[in-house]
Amino acid sequence: METRNQVVEAGASETMGGARHRRSRPQPAPSASCGDTAVVLQSVCQLYLRGKVADVTYATGAFWRKAKRQFTLLRSDLSSGVDLRRLPYAAASLDGLICDPPFFRHSLTAYLHAPQMERSYGLSTAPKSHSGILELYFGAGKEALRVLRHGGYLVLKCQDEVAGGRQRFTHIELLLLIEKLGFRAVDLFVLVQKRVLPISRGNQQRFARKNHSYILVFRKPRRVRAESRVGAEISRFFDSA
Ligand SMILES: C[S@@+](CC[C@H](N)C(=O)[O-])C[C@H]1O[C@@H](n2cnc3c(N)ncnc32)[C@H](O)[C@@H]1O
């Protein structure tokens, strides 16, 4: 009886004062969005980014087009001479670090046919193998571990790929790899692109064409495991990749 009353009361107050109540509620941050990354970044900002945050692959800054920022943003990119594996920040000086490195292997034809993409996103800076991609993210994770304070957030954008005819579920590989470094995975956002790339003439499609990417959020815990143990596990990880 008590439960029923409570339910009725909630319903009644929604009908009577609903409009006023709805206006004051914050928008929910969904786990999946359609469109461009700036939409997902709105949610990431809402939930995780405060204080001093570095975007270490800033490129065009497209990430931040829609975000309501409640933090100081520090920008850098390889194109301005700053490698994400050697950042000019002091240890434990940041509250957040966001990284969107090239997540596909470098392919000459891909970027020669997309000069605009090359100008905006530096596709030619991409590693030439899938394990090279993982190593770049791993370098970002290691540097993030140094520059983030305890409780700070590392945000990584990535996309799965087919490399050498084999499915590489990069988002799962990265979850394992970055957790081995000592971070805790705390959230995952999916971005669905409306446009699906066409199949080149004469090629047969073997796997689902990927039209989604991921934003992974990790937290640096209070205690991080000893580096020697992590190092051994990581070497095994790359051997099996
Ligand atoms: C996919 S784009 C980033 C797009 C960006 N998030 C935006 O909103 O425009 C990848 C960027 O990573 C940069 N990059 C590649 N290797 C890097 C490295 N080792 N250190 C820092 N930046 C790197 C490239 O110069 C390129 O600008």
C-alpha cells in the first residue's frame, strides 16, 4: 500500500509541476551517440573533466566545439612539436588528459586520396602496424600515469580495425593494456558515424564495415602497481599481439 502511494504521488507531481521540474534537471549523458565526436565530448566533460586538462592531440580542436568547459584546457600536438610520450608537464600536475592519436595503420593510398584529412588529422603520422598503434597508446598511458594526479582521468578515443585480414578489437586490447598499467576503466562511450565508407571496386566485403568508434575513460587510482611487474606483463601482451 505504501509503495503504491509513493508511485502515485511521484506520477501526480510530475503531471502538475512537470514542466518546472524538467527544466531544472540536467540532460543525461548517454553512452552512445550518433554524429560527431564533439557530441560525445559534451558527455565526457559533464561527467569527468574539471580543473586542469591537457588535450595532447589537439589537431583542429574539433573535439571541443560543443563542450561546456568547466576546466582549463592545455593544447598540444605533434604538429606543434610536442610528442604525447614526452609531455612538458610536471608529475601529478593534471586532472585530466585526453588523447586521440591516429587509430588506423598508416596507409599511403588512404592519405594521398584524402589530402584534407591529412591536413587536419596528420594521417601520415600514424604507425605502420597494429602493434605500433597499440604502442603509441601505451606510450600515452605511461605518460598520463606520470602527469595525472591520483583520481585524475585519462580519456582515449579509438576505433577497431581489420589488420592483415584479422579483426583487431582495439578498444578491448586498450582496456586490457591500460588497466595493466594501473588505471581503472570507468566508462565507455560509443560514437556511431552516419556515413559508411564504400567498398572499393573489385573487393569483397569479409567483415562488418566499421562505422563506430569508442571513447574510453580511465581513472588513475590512489595506488599504482610496481612498474617492474607491469613491465613484464606488458612485454607478454605485445608478444601475443
Ligand atoms: C585523429 S587526429 C586528432 C584530431 C583531434 N582530436 C581534433 O579534434 O581535431 C590525430 C592527431 O594526433 C597527432 N599525433 C600523431 N602522433 C602523435 C604523437 N606521437 N604525439 C602527439 N601527437 C601526435 C597528429 O598530428 C594528429 O593531429
